[in-house]
Amino acid sequence: MTPATQEPRLSLFQIDQGLYDLLIYREDIKSDPKMEEGDRKATLEQIDRSMGEYMARLRDKVDGIAWVKRELTMRPEVYRAEAARLLDEARKMESGLKCLEGLVIGVMQHMGGKPIKGKAATLCLQNNPPSVDVRQPEMVPDEYKRARIAMPFSLYKMLMGALGTLEGKFAQALYRQLLDCRVEPEIMRSLALPVLKQQGPCPECNGSGQRLDRVAEDFAPDCPTCKGTGKVYIGAVAGLALVTDQVHLRIK
């Protein structure tokens, strides 16, 4: 079956490939010296009809993709709002549960704390395991508190390095305690990005944006390294890389 008579396929890639195949096939028919003019005209008309069908399918496919993208962009916000509403409902239910339990406990304590039997369940009082209630935080001794301090990891290492060189039992004991603390460094991408985005002259074209043609001894446009800009990224941070080739889908 020739490309001109094939049923248009539905995937975006196949539609695009089908149009490409038809265009190539059309050019072959136009330049075929062995084909009769009448057959050429009929085949070209058939190809044009198939291309029209492909274009219609392509428009439908694009509109469908745009609709799905809008839905997938909008629905997370809707779901997050619904999640917030459900969390609020959960808090209300938990508050209602505490209120109900408080009322029942008060009644049962007033009745001497004895179990109350129903047809399918029995209500009884049970002591909770020991717990801590914070009533005056400012009076709690420091050894029962935990500090969460956010600082650049370089500053932390500098402080630890300085503390490790101090003499004296107290300084060394404090240093060993700090070494036992769990430290989880966080990569601060926002600080590294300006460094990685630093640009300098392209070494391939010396900042001209054009590539020298060694054969013609002339400048050809668009250096392949800098794409004609004359600049390349020169910033470097160990362990990090600048990503510039990612794209996102935009619906106009």
C-alpha cells in the first residue's frame, strides 16, 4: 500500500512521519519521467487528499494535547485546594473526637470510672502511657531543647575546623559532641546558578560568533560551538553542571 492510500495514523509522531512520507512521495511522483501525465495528476490528487486528512488529524491531535496539558496544569491546584479542605475537615473531626471523648470520660469519671456495656461495644477508661506536656517553654533547661540552625556548609566546616584546633578539655569535649551531631548538607542551587551562568568568549571562534572556513579562507556564519552568540558558559562549580538543553511544552 502506498503512502497516499494509507489510513492516517493517530499518534503525533506517526502523523508527522506520515506527512513527511507523503511530501517525499509527492516529489517522487512529480519528477517520475516514466509516469503518464494523467496518472501523475490522479496520483497527486490522491496524495493531496491524504495530506488533507493527515492535517485534519494533526489539528485534532494538537488541540487534544493542548486540552490535556491545560487539564493536567489546572487539576493539581484543584486537588491541592481539595486536600486543604479535607485536612481542615480532618482537623474538625479530630477536634470533635476529642470533645466527644472528653464528655464521655467526664461522665464515666463522675460515675466512678466503671465500664459501660452496650449491645456491641463496651466503654472503659484506660490510663495513657506517661507523656510530657510543655506548659512554660521558657523555663525548660537548655539540655532538653534542640537547636535547628541553617548556615552555609562552608561556614560550618570553618567553625568546626577552628574549634578542633582549640586546646583545653572543654573545647575538645564540645568538639567531639558536635562531631556526633547529625549533619545533612543541603545543595543551595540558587547560589550556584549565577556562577555556572557566567559567560566568556567562545574559544572556537574567539568571540566572533562565526567559524573560519579553512578551505575558502572566509568566515561562515554560526559557529557550531556558540551557535553564533560568540559566548559560552565558563562558570564551574565542582560536582554541579549547568543544564541548558531542557525544554517545556508551551501552549499558545
